[in-house]
Amino acid sequence: MIPTITAFERSPDGGKGLARDTRVRWALEEVGQPYEVRFLSSARMKAPEHLAIHPFGQIPTYEEGSLCLFETGSIVFHLAERHAGLLPAEPDARARAISWMFAALNTIEPPVLDLTTARIFEADKPWAQQRLPLVKDRIRAVLDRLSAYLGAADWLDGAFSAGDLLMVSVLLRLRMSGILDEYPNLAAYVARGEARPAYARAFAAQFAVNAPA
Amino acid sequence: MIPTITAFERSPDGGKGLARDTRVRWALEEVGQPYEVRFLSSARMKAPEHLAIHPFGQIPTYEEGSLCLFETGSIVFHLAERHAGLLPAEPDARARAISWMFAALNTIEPPVLDLTTARIFEADKPWAQQRLPLVKDRIRAVLDRLSAYLGAADWLDGAFSAGDLLMVSVLLRLRMSGILDEYPNLAAYVARGEARPAYARAFAAQFAVNAPA
């Protein structure tokens, strides 16, 4: 059975691959699972038919027979559980890889998202410029630790895992800010993720849809 | 084997149960797993011995024989995978419950945490009062959806699950703000969580350590 995911009809990032469907595409490519995409306008995301499968009216979703999933983290985990290649088989290592999935989404992504809020949604506010250094320093506080932990390793814990897939995806959101370049080992880690053939295929697939004409 | 978790020597919330060890204590109580606690001062959280098990120098952690885990979400998931009571057995329902775990931590918690940032860490900034309504409106944007989805149901998807445990825990952070009371069904949902005997035991255990003398 070929699963169907949802994605932006046209991503607001213009093909940079930062919309969350890229994370799911990447996981599908890593495990070699073909998939179909249903594209949604912003209006259709908030329509009852879509809210029935995604309570928050967002993308991506994942449909496979009777199963309807939302939340990128859980879709990536679902794929990782059912296919080889995204989670180690050894129980302790598997549990640690899952820790990194949650770390990417609950420890690193919140301060990273705050930068988007500050730079885009609050760009016109009187405090925008003055507040930005605080937001960036909160990102640096977690990246200092992540960089120290990663050291010279290729991936977070042994072989590439779903934890790396999500962490690289979250860190990619920082590229435009320049913050990533303050951490050469994290910049190299992200580049290592992007160099994976599965990432390249996922990126190309979303780029074909979202790039400016 | 009795697992050991870590917790604040003295929680900054003074016993309100908002520190993340309460979430892990609650999961342990739900599955009937006895546990021990190692208490850490803020200084010891950033010491090399603790950073070796928690790369971000936080609590809680979970140690069980050879296994060392960090990240609340993954600790709760680890317990839910190995014990009955926190995840349904039917595969589709189990995957959906995991979606709700990620939704609590990656969709609801980031805007909720932003309120703590605004009210505590940026309380002395010139923009503090003016910015607060924006932060609250971003919380309302996700709570509007969550409330509409939950409707009159007791729990998010059938029986109580690890998704509810994390969602209730995240929503508890909003009680002081009054925002939760704008959504009677969500306030009742949170109260339903707090009324569970396992939550009461978890709360009491942290309160005994953290309450003002």
C-alpha cells in the first residue's frame, strides 16, 4: 500500500525545504517507501475535511489504509518502527535514538521557532531589533551543549537515526540566521545530513513543487 | 530493577508540580513502577557527571541498568512501551496516541513555554506588557483547535494514554495565566488528569520535596 502525505500547495519558504513535509519525505526516502502527496492550500488546511485528520489544520499528515497520523515526529517514528534504517535494533540504543527525536523537537526546536516568530511574525513590532539578541542567545544556550556533546562524531549516537533526521531538519532552520556557522561541527553535521542521497531526493521533490517559477 | 530518575533538589516552582520530573513520576505511578530519585542542585545539573547522562544539563533523566535516558517525552514513551496502561495495544490507536505525545510537546508546548519566557525571563524588558497579548493569542490559536477537537470527550482518543499524560502536563503550565479557564472543556480535561490517583501520588511526591518549609 502506497501511503499518502499532505504538503503545502506552495510552501511559504519558496522551496528551501523547511516545511515539515520535507522531514517526512526524507524519512520515506531513507526507508525506501514510495509515497503520494496531496497538496493543500492554506484555506483547505483549515477546512473540516483536513481538520478531521489534522486537529491543528497543518501539514504533513500520513494516511495508510485505516491509519491517519498527524505530527511530523510521530510520522517519522511510525516509519522508523516499521522499516529498517532509522532506529537501531539494540534496545538501549533504540531508546537513546528516540531521546534524540524528542530532544530535536522539544529542546532545540522551541527556541529555534522563536527566532522565526521574532523575525517574521513580530518583525514590525517596536521591540523587534532589541529583542533579537535575547532570542539568539537562547538558541546558543542549547547549541553550545549540542555542539559540545557531538564533538567530532558524525552522528548523535552511533549510526544515522531518526534522531539525526529530526535534529538536522531543525538545525536547517537556522542556516539563514548565520548562527549555525558559529558552530563548525554542527554546520558540518547538517551538511552531512544534506549530503545523504535520501535527503537530496526529498529536497528535490519539494523543490519541484515550491520553487519560484 | 528499580529505576532512578533525577529531579530538582528544590524546584523553582516551589512545589506546583510543573517541573518535568512530575511527568515522569506520573508515568511511573500509572504503570505501577517503583522508582528512586536523585536530587540535583542547579550547579550539579551542569557538572560533567550529569552532562554525561543529560547533554543539556537538565532534569529528569532515567537510569535503569545499562540504560540512561534523557528527555521527558522519550522516558514516558519508554515506560509506555514496556508496561501496560499508557498506550493502546491496537496498532492504529497506538500510533495515534504517539501522535498526541508529539502534539503535546511540539505543537502545544512551544507557545506555552513562550509565555514563561515572556512573563519571567523578559519580565523586566520594556516590551514585556505590550508583547504579552501576542504571546497569549498564539496559545489561544492552538487551544481553539484542541478544544474543538476534544469536544465533550474525556480523553484525546479513547482511553487515557501517554498522549493525555503529556497534554495535561503541558496545559497545567497555563493554569496561573487564566487562559485555561477560557476553555471549560480543556479545564475539565486537566482536572480529570489531576484527579487520577497516579497523578495525585506523583504530585504529592514532588510537593514533599519542593514545597516551602
